[in-house]
Amino acid sequence: MSQAVSFEVDTYQNNRWVLECVLDDKDMALSTAKRLYDSKRFSAVRVVQETYDENSNSSRERVIYETTVADRDNRAAKARQPATKVDRSERQPLKKRPRQKTEPKNAKKSGPSLWVLLLLLTIILAGGAGLLVFIKSL
């Protein structure tokens, strides 16, 4: 039986739960939730463990960490609703983000080239040396 387990970190904002991130590691999800709650930006934080069974094409969710009693009320209200089975076969595949264009490695850069800078330095040094010879001959 092939199962995939993920952990969702949710924060309570504007009277609703908002998904902050999905992680594969339980300890990382718990520490992230605690850090978010300690930041005092959210009134509640929870971690939901989701187990997806590929064979039966179904998933189970359970709350493994919560910071408020309001979660229990929400879960009780959800339990009163009839359970609906999620059919994941009709899901659309995720769209990939377009890559940001980066400059090719051989792209010409603006500004003077190295040869122009070396030539300019040589002219300045030769002029300085000529000026020193001229001043010494006086």
C-alpha cells in the first residue's frame, strides 16, 4: 500500500484558516507552526497531517497540533456535516511557473572593455613619465 504523508501549516486570519506551507517533515512543520504562533501575528496556528493513499485514491486528514480551543469547535461542526469523498483523478496538473529570463553567460556587457582600460592606463602612465622627464630637465 503506497501512502504519501504531508503536513500543512495553517494560520487563522480574517476569520478563516489560511494555508501557509506544506512540508514533508513533521518536526519541521511543528517548529514552523510554533514559530509563527510565537510571532504574535496570528491568533491561532495548526498543523494538519494529510495521508494520501494512492491505491484507493483517497486521503485522510487529522489535526496534530493546535493552539486554540476554536479548532475543536470547527472540527465538531465539520463532523456534523456529511463526509464527502474527494476524487483526485479529476484534478488538473499543476502548471509550472515560467522561468525568469537570465542573461546568457556569453552576453556582452555594457561599458568599456578590458583592452580599452589597459590602453587608457598605458597612456596615462606614459604621459606621467614624460611629464617627470620634462620637469627634471628644467
